[in-house]
Amino acid sequence: MSDNHKLSGAFAALMDEYHKATNELIEVIQLISPAHLMKTIAPESENPDCLSIQTILTHVTSSIFSYAVYIENVIGLKTERPPRMLFLHVDEYISRLKEAMAYTENVFVQNPNIQLEEFDSSKKINTRWGQQYDVEQMMEHAIVHVLRHRRQIEKALIQFSD
């Protein structure tokens, strides 16, 4: 559950699930050594965000901020995405994940009148990757994004133990 009880209804539900997904990721990564963090897991990958657990976590933490910034921008705030940060220790990623989640939750706390559903395509969020979402869809995508990368990291850790 979310630590901030200022949200209710669908906002609280979405943030609770986002926190749950992120906490599950933190549980998976918390004991990863620096060597395993930086070990190549997909040398043949053309996606630079999937070469190691380090690059995956850099991508995930950056994405959490990005989704919040997309929401801020669609409601009229002109926010810039924070820079991507590459770390050498998993504790730094855990701190950054918590910071990104607090930032996201604060977007909803500070803007309680955000409309979750939007049927007018001209008012939807246009993403860098070509999708168009309303706020609710963006948050659902954000939750599943964390889950997908948690699974990817779990598989890499199994690969390391073979």
C-alpha cells in the first residue's frame, strides 16, 4: 500500500499497485552484487537498455520519472524529464526507485483533479514510442513495465546461478 494516504479511489489503487510492483522489484534486486549488476546478460541484444541488470535498472528508474513527466505535461505543466542515472551499486538504484515513486505519487497529490480517462485523442499523451494513452492507461503501462523488467532480472539471476 502507498505510504501517502492523501490519495483515494482509482488514484490510490493505481499507486498501490505501482508501489507493489516496485517493491517486488526491490526485493528481487536488493542482494545483487556489483559484479552481477554489471554482468552482460544479453550480448546479442540490440537494445542498450537490456544488456545488463545495471542497464535495465537505469532504464526502469528513468522510465518511472518519464511516465510522471508525461502526465505533468498533458495537464499543462512544462516539466523536463530528469537525467538517466547509471549506478554501480544496487542500493543506489533502490534509492532512485523510491525517489521516482515519491515523485509520481506527488504528481497526483498536488494535482487531485487529473482526469484519468480521456476519450478525445487530441488530449491524450503521445509517447516517444508512438503509443497514445490517457493517464489511466499510462499508469497501467507503467505498472506492467516494472513487472516485465522484474521478470527479466529474475531470469538473468537464474542464468547467473547455472
